[in-house]
Amino acid sequence: MDAALDLKNETLCRSLAETIAWCGAQRITASVEETGDVKHRRILGHQAAELMNRAFLDRNRFWNRILRRNYTDTRLWRQGEELHRQADLSSIAPLEGQLRSPSLRPNMSLAEVRTATGRDELVLSVVARRSELVGVQERSADASVGKLLLYAPAENLADGAARYASKGFFDVDNVPPWDTWVSFSRGILLSWVPPQLVPLAQSGIDVNPECCIQWIE
């Protein structure tokens, strides 16, 4: 991922300050009280993963090789698939509404836009609207807190793992919430993550196989 960004650029710095100010005025939490049903579904998800992993590891066992049986045709794999279906993990995103303010909502998803120019225009529309809503006196913000995040839409596989792991901080396309958007340049979205949400974002990054979301270190 190309992370060549000019972090001293005046326009970027102003947008970053406005992002921090805007997010600082929102209600933010990193924890949520989950129902017994959700906790049970999370357990089912873990059990499903274990069964499917066992099926994959067993693919070279003697009888599987003799019978030339694909691991996805085994009883273990089918049991895992059924548990995964029951868990319905893709619907577990309790914090997905956080930092997605209706007043800043873009007219379409960033992942739906197919060109770099279109993505740039979409991000700019959010940045410009936020700039109108943030008062001049609120634009002074401490950029040393929180972390800067990069997202490459063109590299996204949209498997939903980061959405589940981050409790909805990332959406199904691995896009961070639009309140946090700072700029779009060279095919990369720059966002700012509030300090209390850094662990959640990290959880999403940890399960993102294509590495389309990364920190600026």
C-alpha cells in the first residue's frame, strides 16, 4: 500500500483538525453490553471456525487421500458451515452507527465507487460538509492523540471479517466510518481513529487478510 502522504500539507492538516474536533464532539464508546443471544452466536462462530479448520488440516489424512475426498465435502466441514450459518456473524456489528453521522453521510458507499476520481470527489464532499459544520473556534485540535489509518479501496476483498472483529467500526467493505475521513490521495483514504477506538480498529486490521487497512506508523 502506497502511504506517501504529505502530512504537513496545509489542507490536509486543516481537515485533520476538523476531523478530530468533529469526532471529539460525538458520543464514542468502545464497549457494548451484548445480549445472551449475541454472545451465544459468537461462541457458535468460534466453534464453526474450529471445525472448519480441523477439516482443512485433516485433508491429507490417509483415508481422505485414498478416497480423494475434498475437505469441503467432509462431515466436519459441513458441521462447521451449519454452525456458521446459525451464528450469522455478519449481522453482529453493535457499534456500526457510531461516527457515521447522518449529516455527513455520503451519497453512496466509498466501496461502490469504481474510479479514483470518483472516490476523491466522494471523500471531498464529506470533508467539505464537515468543514461547514465545524466552527472556526473548534478547529484547534491535538493531532498527537489517536492514530492515522490508511484504507485502499482497490485492494478490498469485502469478506466482512474486519466488520465483525471491530464490532462495526469497519463496515463490510472494510471502510472506516465517514466521520473519521480526512483525505483521499493516490487511491488511499486517510482517516483518524480516536484513541478509545484504536483497539477495536486494531482487531479489524488483525483479521484483514488482504491488508487493505493499515496504520501510519
